[in-house]
Amino acid sequence: MKHIIQQVFHSGKFIVGFSIFMALLLVVIVYPLIIRGDPLEIIGQGTFFPPGIYVSSYDSINSPITYILNLDDAATKRIANKLSNDDRLAIKEWLVADGIPDTQIDTSDITSLLDLWEKNYDPNKNFPGMTYARQRYYQRVNTSIQGILSSSGAIIAVQDLQTGTLQQTGIVNQSDYVNISNVANVRVLPLGTDNFGRDVLKELVKATGVSLVIGLVAGSIATLIGLTLGLLGGYIGGFVDDIIMFITNLFTVIPGIVLLILISFSIGQEKRGAVLIAVVIGFTAWVWTARAVRSQVISLRNRDHVNLSKLSGHSIVHIIVADILPYIASYVVMAFILQIASGILAEASLSILGLGPRTSDVPTLGLMMNWAMIYEAEILGKWWAYFPVVVVIALITFSMNLMNTGLDQVFNPALRD
């Protein structure tokens, strides 16, 4: 056993695949211990917050310590943040349509551009060919750039409860800065939020763990059923083998995904839990394992050591377990690894179709893809809602295929160096 393990870990492909898989498993185990809380907790009132660091505006204004920084490019960045290059081109487009010569408009000179805009823009003007949506866009641009060149600070005022008038309590100058460590409430969202306003990273870690459990349960069931039927059919043969092969061929003719869809639909949304879906996948994914194990057993059942065991009077169970199973153990392990990956992909396929585990229970990788598709994340360009899920699924299947290839190189004489 020690020699076999050493051989396995001398395979470069196995080591790479094993390292990727263990890294994912480590994140799944450690991250929830550091970042606690319900992965399905709604923290944002809105959809698809982009990745970044979110700082409370209220706490920033009321920070106990402020610092004065005089940065040369602060005003430029402030203007660029409010007035993008597309907005400048839109302003130029409107001014040209209003009759201003193109040569008099310089989009790089903010002061002159805004001066022309302020003198000529009329929100009620509508040029030929201008749609209502475009007119509204110009109005929004006009609103956003009000006071953009002002160098005065923002006044903080509160309402007097007795008179109802606003009274100035402070002023926030453009050169005032706050150290993020002095802000009371800061939330880091490395992958933003999803369509429900939930932390995508926390949800992704939990979903990865649940999907791995689904793959493990489904892979275990499929491998156990396939191994049992393959051993019995291959060794006993005859009528038993005919019955087993009839059932196997029946499942082969009917595509597995069709069976999954029919069974999942018949169960109903409220009863579909993660474990139940895993069991359903396992009971529909054993076919190719059974056929492969049967062919291996047929080649082994007439070997000398098996015939000797028969002559010694050993039972069928003893012969299968002691004389045949050890010779195909490596193949069973490889089949089990592939069954786990297949189980994860099968769950993702079901969930994308809306037939996965119930959405109010726990997240899975497939459910996250389903939510992103329903709320059109790919159309809206909200990549963080679906792309990390695709990457995780790809990493899991890639790592397991690498491990399987590495094991095949170790145990298959035809592939050894």
C-alpha cells in the first residue's frame, strides 16, 4: 500500500489535480469559520452590487477624525467620475445638433464645454430623430453635472425640531479625507452581490461545499450500485448476467438527463433537498460503471487464483471480495472520482432547468447559475454573478479529471513511462 501511494504521488498530473481540489476544499472548510453568517442573508437593498469595498457614507461624514490632503489630480478625478467620456461626446452631439460648429467644441476642455452647455442647453428642445429615451438621457446628464466645477464644500445641516428650519452643523470640504480604519461600518464584497442582494463570495463558498456533498453522495451511490451489479453479472454470468444487462441496457437507451428531469419534476419543488437530488442522480448514473466493471470481472473470473479459490470451496462472496475486487480496486477508485464530477455537473444541469434543490434551503453551484440566468446577469454584464461559478465548476471537474488521468498512468501498464 505504501508503495502504491508513493507511485500515485509521483504522478505530476495527480499532484496538480489533487492540489487544486484540496485548495478548494480548504477554502470551503476555513472561510465559513472566518466569515460567519447565513450565506443566503440579504444584505443589500438592490441587485447586482459590483465587487468592491463599501463604506458607510453616514459614518464617513461623522468620522471622529478627518485629514486634509491636497492632491493635484483630485478635481480631475472628481469631474471624470461625474462626467464620463461618453457623456462629453453626448454633450457635443447635442450642441452640434443645436447649431454650434464642431470646431468650437473641445471635449477635453471641461470648462469651455460646460460653459457652452450651460448657455445653450434647453431640456425641452427635441431635435428631429431624437428619441424620448435620448432626451431623458440628456436631462440626466444635465442634472449630474450641476455644480461640478464648484470648489466649495458640502454643507451639513439638520432640521430644528421647533422651528423646522435647517441649521448648519458642519461643512465637508473637498480636501477632507477619512482613513477607512476610522469609519465605523465598512463591508468588503470581493464578488459583489447577486440579484437578491446577497454576498456572492459567501454564497459561492457555501454552494461549492453543498455541490461537493451532492457529488460525493451521488458518486458513492452510483459507484456502489455499478460495482455490485458489475461484479455479480460478470462473475455469476448466465441468467443473472442477462437480467442485469437487460436493466443496464434499458437505462442506457433512456438518456440519464431525461430520467433526472422526469424524476425531479415528479418529486416537486418543496420536497427536493440537496441530499434527495444527490440520491436521484446516483440511482441514474451507475450504468457505465456497471458495464465497465462487468467487462473487467469477465477477464478475471477464469484466472488461476480464482479457479484455485473455487476448488478450495470458498463462497461466491469470498471469491468476489478477496480474489477479484482487489484487482479492480484502482479502477473503482477512478470511476468513483469521475462519478463525483459527473454528479456535480448533473446537479448544475438540473438546477439550470429549474429542477434542482429547493431555493430556500441551501445554495448550490447550479442554483447560482439558475438565479443569474433568470435575472439576466449575462445580458446586463453582471459577470460576478455567474462567471465565478463557472470557474469553480471548471476547477472541480478539471482537478478530478487530472487525478483520474494520473491514477490511470500509475495503474494502467500500457500508459506507464
